[in-house]
Amino acid sequence: MSYVDEVLAAVKMKNAHEPEFLQAVTEVLESIRAVVDANEEKYRKVALLERLVEPDRIITFRVPWTDDKGEVHVQRGYRVQFNNAIGPYKGGLRFHPSVYQGILKFLGFEQVFKNALTTLPIGGGKGGSDFDPHGKSDAEVMRFCQAFMTELYKYVGADIDVPAGDIGVGGREVGYLFGQYKRITNSYEGMLTGKGLTFGGSLIRTQATGYGLLYHTEEILRLNGQKLEGATCVVSGAGNVAIYAIEKAQQLGAKVVTCSDSTGWIYDPDGIDVAVLKEVKEVMRARLTEYKAARPNAEYHEGKGVWTVKCDYAFPCATQNELDIEDAKALAANGCKGVFEGANMPTTLEATTYIQKNGMLFTPGKASNAGGVATSALEMSQNSERLSWSAEEVDAKLKSIMYGIADTIASAAERYGMKGNYVAGANIAGFEKVAEAMIAQGVY
Ligand code: NDP
Ligand code: 2IT
């Protein structure tokens, strides 16, 4: 049996109850087969793959918090410190009722390769809780964040592990988490990113994942003789990534006609009004029915449906496995020419294969959504030198990193005879860097 198949079989046996983690590992190991085969002896000798698929450690803890009525609730908190071969653990915190160890292991594993692709010195980690921020008051969210950090502070630090936001964790939550860390440790350090601009945050971090996704797309389209200008696009999600992806797509001359949240979706034939969307989601924290109320020409539909809308390019920006084989077929039937992942693993393995086989461009989240964590690393640099850079400077660095990632994954795929297979290109390029660092540092 090949080394990849042996390790995959063991991973499947040991993690049978974590389907998302198995999905992420399967995608990576399958696509680095050629590299592993060419270096089998070297990698086997140090059990490289076995170490790569096992997190350095997983911390889980109890998070008790009190609601506004005085009732006490208990949530689970986690931090998965996956791999620090190339820098301190780095990756977001997710607060969502679906969070369990398997989701955070998949996200932490993806983060290792994504962070390697940024070219910046950051390892991979992820954390979060099954806490649901929907419908909670600010005071409840604050008490939850304080309780969460009261345990997490023991394991994080500017040179150890630097969390940030993800689903359900934005500027408000990062602020409360940072405040509690500072209070408990009596120190002021950049141990979190996505901070407010008055206390060490970086300009452009809020926009970075969405903007970065579009810079990346621009470059991939350029390599393939296509362009965004004049294109019709569909976006899913209505959170941090989706909002700034829509904003940048429109700045680059595309028309975005959809967005969605966990209860329904919007089709706006005139193009999504980003100012209205920001008001509904960032200020009111309301449902998309409020968007429809403000834009009578738009349609609101319950449930899922974004991928049935005719488009040139599609950007899944909500959550994992939101684009399945039926959705991929609908996109193909409607003439869609490319899918660029803003979320982490939003496309199922089956849908990814279908998209690639049907001549559409496809880039995986670990490459196309890396702008968020890259800008987090720029925030860490600014914190370390106790300076802050202008928006223009950060945006220029973000753009150059995203163009660079597009070029890197394109050339890695070509090097192994898989031109245009950006999934393979991203996994190979990320893996090569992490593997070299792990081998150089000895068995641990
Ligand atoms: P937000 O919490 O800001 O927004 C998430 C959006 O997706 C919301 O519109 C939410 O709807 C919707 N959503 C979440 N879960 C589901 C679900 N199970 N079914 C349907 N819709 C859902 O998160 P982000 O925008 O930050 O994250 C979106 C994706 O991008 C995630 O996969 C995340 O891991 C990834 N990502 C985020 C980065 C960042 O910097 N924030 C960086 C790189 C990747 P509702 O409001 O109804 O819950
Ligand atoms: O998935 C991701 O890359 C993020 N949620 C951002 C992580 C970060 O540390 O900025």
C-alpha cells in the first residue's frame, strides 16, 4: 500500500466520527500523492504524514456564563493547536452551535497550509465554542467572551498562539476577549488579531478576507484570459467575508446579484446594495428580510438557492459543505465559468471534482480566502513594532500576497503536470513549505 493510502486508512479509522476532518485530510493527501511518492523514503523515516495529520494538542474546557435573566449555561470551549512548524499557532475562533472537535480539527488542518501559502511566519490553529451568539444581548456576549478567555488565556500569547475571528466572532467579540486577556494577565500584547483600530487593530483587516478573495480571483482570471469587469456574480453568506467580497467585486466592475444567511437568500437584479447590507448585518444584526424591506425590487426566498441563479462566477462565503453536487450541476448548466471559495471548504469533494471536470475554474479556500489571516499576520507585525500602517500600505501588501498565492498555486500545479488544478497546486505548495520546516526541526 502506498504511504498516502496507509496514512489515510489510519486517519479514517481513528477519526471516524469527524467527517469534516476526514474530508479535509482526504482532499490534501490525495492531491499531494505525487510529491509524497517522489519522497517516500525521506518522509516515512520521520513519520511526516502521521505527524502532519495529528494536532500538536487539543485543549477543551468548560465555559459557564450567566444570561440576562440570571440563568447559568454551560458551553464547550476549544483550541486546536495544530502545527507550529513555521510560526506561532494562528487561526480564528468560531462561535456557532454546530462547533465540535471535528469542525475545529478540519479548520485547524486547513489553516496550516493556508498560513504557509501566505509566505508569512504563522503556524496553524483554530478554536471556538458551541455558543450561539444569535439573539443574545451585548451583555450576554460580553459575559460569554469573558468566561471563554478566563480559561483560554493560559494557552495563548503573541509568540505562542494568536486567535482571531471566524463565524460568529467579529470586532465586538474580539474586543471583549482582548479586554479580558489584558485584565487577567496585566499585559498589553498582540495576542489576538482583528482588534479595534483604537487598540492595536490593523486597517483593512475587516475587509481583508473578502477583498483578498477578489484580488486572488482577478489574478486567476488574468492567468486564464478572463476578467471580472462586466461579469455577473453570485455570493453566498452575508457576514464578514461575503460583505467585503461583494464590495470589492463591485469596485472591480462586476455585478453581484445574491447573498444569503442561515434562513434565506436575496436575489437583487439591480446588484446588491452593500450599504444596506452592512446596515442590516453589521448594525441591526437582523435577518435578510430587512434587506428586502429596504429594497423592494429585490426578492427574498426562504432556504437555500443562490447556486440556481445564472452567473459567470460564484463565491461561496458562508460555511462548509454549502455547495454540493446538485448545486455544482446547476451552476454548470447556467454557464458558470468559475467557483472561488471565500469560506473554508464550502464545496463538497464530489462537487469540487464535478466543477473541475466540467471546465470551470476552481480555487480552494486555503488559497483564495488567505487574505484574512495574511492581514492578521500584518497586524501582528504592526503590534510588534508598535506602529500602524496606512490603509494604502496594508491593502497593497494584501494585494501582492493574494496575487502571489495565485501565481504560486498555478506554478506548483504545473510543476507536477496538473496545469489548472489549483486544489493540487495549493496543497502541494503549502505542504512543501511545512514539510521542509518540520523535517529540519527534527522529530517532535
Ligand atoms: P460571519 O459569522 O461573519 O458570517 C457567516 C455567514 O454565513 C452569515 O451570513 C451566516 O448566516 C452564514 N452561515 C453561517 N453558518 C451557516 C450555516 N450553517 N448555514 C447557512 N448559512 C450559514 O462569518 P465569516 O464571514 O467570518 O465566515 C464565513 C466563512 O469564511 C467561514 O467558512 C469562515 O471559516 C471563513 N473565513 C473567514 C475569515 C475571516 O477573516 N472572518 C477568513 C477566512 C475564511 P447567519 O447570520 O444567519 O448565521
Ligand atoms: O479561516 C481563517 O483564515 C480565519 N478565520 C482568519 C484567521 C486569522 O487568524 O485571521
